[in-house]
Amino acid sequence: MKLLEKYNRFNLLSTIAVFILAGVAFYFALHFTLLRQMDEDLMIEQREISNFVALHDSLPLPVVVKDQQIIYKHATQPFKHKKFETIKIPADDDDYRQLSFSIMAAGKWYNVKVLKSLEGTDIITHSVFLITICTILLMFIATFIINRTILKRLWQPFYHSLDILQHFKVGSQQRLQFPATGIDEFNFMNSTLERSTAKALQDYNALKVFTENASHELQTPLAIIRSKMEVIMQGENLSESQFAALQSASEALNKLSRMNQSLLLLTKIENEQFASKSTVETDQLLIKKAAQFKELWDDRQLQVHLDIKPVTLHVNKELVELLLNNLFSNATRHNYNNGEIFISLDKQGLTIGNTGNNTPLSKTHLFQRFYNPSNSSTSNGLGLAIIRQICEASGLTVEYDYTDNKHLFTILF
């Protein structure tokens, strides 16, 4: 759930709850106040009757007044206290507020009941109730419109900043610049993001320069060491143990050299040194690359299944050749003798599958650098990382799957 939606829901529910509680409280407060006012009117009538009896020692004649009744009745047992109550008169089907009290006139006790209609009070109460309901509905509609329009517009700079940040790539070498907003919190967020991304660019450039220099500078000493070791290994006075030690060191040196070349290649791809693109007949390039690997496949008695359809891509040809070379090498190196290789090409993508280890590879770590599930001494764990980097640079997508005891790598165009 989005923050704005969650806020809208909480705001609307809390507003409705507050208005309902306020409406109920106001309804009862108004009802109580009107009843108190009605009781005061009844007490005024009581005082007028008492004053008349005190002056004339007789009960006043009932005056016909709209919505008011006065009833006298001889009392065999007078009321001890006056009493207020709300009653309903069936003849009128209306609620009345009644005051009952006793009074002595001409030496006799009378029970007096003064009634006033509550019709006006009910009308006011119902009107207030309807006004409260209408106010709640209007407030609900107004809050909904405000949340959907004004608040959404207020949050627009936040989502715009997120969109800019989402498209930010360290390798692009472009510093982020956010537009100024009229909200201090968003300006503070944008300035923080600008400083953070600028620092990330600085650290990335420093690391990239270090990687480039290290990979480049290592080439010369590695070549010198290799040539010196070859000279020493050609000597006639070497014992078998010395020759074996030199051979092991030479293999480690070759692995180090391949790793250095792979890291240098990754750095070049990240630096977009293969940015130029052209129209590449991928099917012809694939057939050519298969012919180059045929001798190696025949030597290991690998059965190759080709299903190639004409496909043309607008990519960097050198990168595609590197991609095919790594895919073919991976399918060959991690296969077993008398195994199989499956190559399929169509307009949707390229799929290269091979037999091999019966255990599926980890999709989480597969394309990470230096991931070597087979623990092969001839693998530096950078081949699949190079494949993914080439795909990202070429606008392609690489996927891995394990089906029918075959490891499948699919390049989606």
C-alpha cells in the first residue's frame, strides 16, 4: 500500500469517526438543553398557577394554548414532590413534556399536570441530526477530493525525485540534479540525494581508475614472469620435482593472467568502450563461432544440436563475439565427454544448453563475480559475470534454467 493511500484511509476514517462522535455528542447535548428549556417553561406555568391560587384561593381556568394543556384533578393523595417526565398522548401521537405537582385551593388538594408538546424540540433535534449527517458526507467528499488532488499534487515532487533516482546509473557518469520545490522537506531530501550520488560517483571513478591501472600494469610483469619461467623450464639440470613445481606455478600464473584479462574486459564494458553498434547477422556469426569450436567438440566427442534461424541484431559485433565465445566455452568446459550441446536461435532469443553436473546452479549467485560452483582450477569465476555484463551493455537479458538434466542459458532479445 502506498503512503498516500494509507494516509488517505487513516485520514478519512479518523475524520468520519470524529464527526460521528461529535454529532452524537451534539445531538444529546442539544436534546438535553432543549428539555431543560422546556422544563423551565413548565416551571413558569407552575409559578403562575401558584401565584393565582395565593391571590384568589382558587384554581385559574385552563387557558387554551396551542401545544399546551393544564389538567386539574382532586387529589386523594397529593404528590410529595413535583415530577418531570416525557409521555406520549395516543390521541395526538406526539411526545409531551409533563410537570406534575400538587396545590391546595379553597381548602382542597389538587393534582396539577402541565403538558407542553415536544414537536418543536423533535423538529430541531432531527434537523440538527440531518445537518450533522450532511456535514459528515460533505466533509468526506471534500477530504476525498483534497486527498486525491491536492495531496497527490503536493507529493508529486517526491515521486519525480524517485523517478530520477531510479534511472540513475553510476556508470553513466552523470550527476543527479533535482528540480527545486516549494517544500523544505523535499528540498532537503533532494540535496541529500545529490550529495550521496555525487559521493558514489567519486568513489566509483576512483575504483574504476584503480582497476584499470592495476589490470593494465599487471600485464607487463606477468608477461615477464611467464617468459622467465619458460626459460627456466627449458633448462637441462631441472629435477622432476623442480619441473613439477615450475609447471604448477606456470598454471597458476596463466590463471592469474586470464583473471586479469577478464577483469580488464569487465572494466572496458563498464566504461562503455564498446558503445558503437552496427547491424549484425547473428545467425552467420553463430555458425562461424560453432565452426571454430568444432575441433574441440570433436576431440571430446560432444554431440551438438543446431537449430538456427536468420536473426539480425543492432549491437556491438565485438561484444556479441565475446558473448558467444563465453557461452560456448562455458557449455564445453562444464560438460563431460560424450555429452551434448544444444544451440537454438530465433527472433525471441538465443538458447545454449549442455549436459553436465546433475545439480542445478544457484540462480541467486550464478552471475556474481568469482562464483565457481564446480571449483574448477581452470575457471576464474568471471565468465558468467562477463556474460551478464555484455547483455546489460547490449540491452539484452540473460536467464538460467535447469530442465531435463540440461543447463540452459537463454539470451532474450
